[in-house]
Amino acid sequence: MTITKNIQWLLTDPPMLVDYCLEAWDHLPREEVDALQLAGLKQRFAQLRNAIPMLKKLADAENVDSIDNFNDVVPLLFDHTIYKSYPPSLLENNRFQHINKWLAKLTLHPVEEIDVSHCQSIDEWLEVMDAALPQLRISHSTGTSGTVSFLPHSQSEIDKNGAMKQMSVWNLGSPLRSERPELHVAYPFFRSGCSSHLRGNDGIVKHLLRGEEYFHAAYPTKMSSDVLYLSARIRGAQAKGTLDRLKVNPAILARKEEHDALQAKMPAHLKQFFQHIAQELRGKRIYVWATWNLLHNMAKAGLETGLEGVFSADSYVSTGGGTKGLIQPAGWREDVLRFTGAKELHELYAMSEVLATHMRCEHGHYHLSHLAIPFQLDPQTSEPLPRHGRITGRAAFFDLGADSRWGGFISGDEITIEWDQHCTCGRTSRYIVGEVQRYSEKNGGDDKITCAGTESAHQEAMDFLNNLGE
Ligand SMILES: [Zn+2]
């Protein structure tokens, strides 16, 4: 009975596996986690195999009907670029009914039944979708590549993420407590929006805070997805030298100019925001997460004015997302800790396609979360690499939290995993050694993923996905 129950917890409310005790979570025996993950994978496969059209197409072509061990799922991992594989003209011409038709092949939610033919912008489309399907929360990437991915996340994924953060950030060291600790969020960006980061904010308020008034955002408004997408297109066109051919909706262009003005004032605004927060929340326990450079700028500005140890020592300061192509000055971590007064800095490795976050320990290792099954693939052929020893290869994950989309996907990251040796920090999970590197950065901007399994099967499935009957 316990194992069945535990599989359900892992898939639906992971912190319940340990009664929300972080210490116990960090020390779950490896063999137990492996067994739960394999059972969870089998369950997800049985549930989704024939229900997600794109997965069915691929599994049929690859003749995969059951999962006996982890590597059986490798031929069915999606290339992460699948979520931006829709024809770009659909978005440029506001053909949202067709985007729904495309998305319908990637999710259980009945997106095709929703009438979005009248929508004239991404913001409008997402608003209609949010209202019509409250269990679906379509989120998008930030468009650094010139186009945006659309991920059909479910509300339950956002909730699971919130619950996991509750366990880590509250860190009560004991089972669930009915009374919420006083905790404030200082967030150096927009309060809401539909990018995957911003979607998570509602989960934070719901699971970690006493109420909306405890969430302090530098911009308390909603970020426009259209403006973000337009910025991405302009950047892409600039890079290709095709800016003069870009077709832009005048209403959105006007908002873009507004947004550019806001961007230009951002450094000054953030400085003011952090000064204000340092006064208003002095001595309080805060939760702040941002890119390393934003955190460091905040700390430098504060330290310059003589502010130190501003917040409570059990505040949770967290960062992730790599170096952002910048050189990190020595001592930036110490500056952040000195200014905030927090005892430690929580660094994490995560990606918007996967619910799980992998936390860095005091020995500099990213410990792999129990919520995602890790794989390493040969960077050229995508064949699975051995699951023992110390291996470097392309990272792939099966996200066990994904319940209405397929959780298996191949990333653009190169990682080294230590599969056998335990980390001296005492945490039981396997871990990433050294830095995470993007193949596209290693290869001068290019990263072509070959999916494992038969190439014709993957091509056939991609043709199926993008055939929208036009
Ligand atoms: Zn460790």
C-alpha cells in the first residue's frame, strides 16, 4: 500500500512523500527514488500514450507499447524546440484557431473546441484560453531566440511547483503547520504575465504567502506577451538584416515604444525599488529570486549607501539561469549575502519545460530533483549514455510532474553527472558536477538535435504535428 500511495504523492503532491520536511526530502534513499520514478514513468506512459496525439504518433511509429526500464522512453523524448515548431506565420497573422489546432496535438486539454477565431493579439488569445480552460495555463518562453515557445502547462503543475517551494523556502523542519510564517516576496520584475516565470507567481502567492499584499513587485502590473514577442521578432530580424520587411500591428508597436521607455528606465527604477524594499521590509524574512547580476546590482547599490544585513537571516535568496553570458566578478555571492543578511544563497538549475529545480549544494553540485528522471544522451546521435560512472553528455529529462502533456524532452544543455559516488554534503540524490553548458554556445550559435530512435519516425511525427490542414 505504501509504495502505491508514494507513487501517487510523487505524481500529484510530491512534498507529501516526506510530510513537507526538506531534510527528509534531501535524504530519501536513492533506490527508493529510482523505484518510485520508474513506477511513475510507467503510469504516465499508460495515461498519456494514446491520449496525446503527437506522442501516439511517435510511439506507434517506434512500436513502443510498454516501458520496462528507463531507457525504453528515450526514443519518445521530444526535442525541446517542438514547442516552437508551429509555422511562424500563424502568430504573425493572428491565426489562433490554427495555433490551437497545433497545440491540441500536444495536450490533453480540449483546446481545439475553444473559439479563438476573433482574437487579434496573443494577450487576447491567452485571456480567452485562461477563462475557457482554467486547468490549462499556456505559458511562453522569453523569446531570446527570436521566436517564442508555447508550453501547455496545467494549473496542477503550477500548484506542485508552489508546494515544492513551500517545502524549501519555509523549511520548517517538521511536518506541515497550519499557520503560515510571515514571509514577503521582493520581485524585481512584473507581478504577472504568461511567461513561464510569471505564471509561477500566482502559485507563490497561493502556497507561500499570507496574501497578495506580501508580494512586492517592482512593476505591479501584467507584462504584455505581444510586446515581448514583438521585441523578440525585432531582435531576430535585426540579426538577420530583415528589419525593413517586418510586418507590425500599429497598436502593438505603440505599446512597444512604451515598453522600450520602461526598459530604459529599468536600472534606475530597480535601484529605487530595492531601496524602498530595504526600508519597508527591514529585518523581515523575505524570499527573492532573480538572475545573479540583478541580485548583485541590488547588493552593490545597497552596500554603497552603507546598508548591510538588511533582512532576516533566514531569508531565502535564490538565483538560477547561468551567467547570462557575463563575467561574474569575484565576491559577488558574498556581496549579496552581506547586503541581504541571508545565511546562504540558493543556486539552482532549471528549465521552463521541467517542473523540477535542481539545487546546488555547499560543495558546488547541482543535486538532481526526485521529480525528473535524468538521462544523458550522445550529443550527436542522442543514443542513451550509461547510467553509471561520471558521464558528460546532452541532458534530457522526463518530468514526472507533467500530467496533461508529455514530460519527456531533450534539452540543449551539456551536463556531467556523477551516477555512483555520493556527495560529501550527505544528500542522497545524484548530482551534476561543474557547470552546465549550452551546446549552442559551444558550437557558435548552432545546436541541431537528432532525436533517438528512427529518424523517419520523428520526421513523420513532426509532419503530423505541423500539418494543420491549411
Ligand atoms: Zn552535495
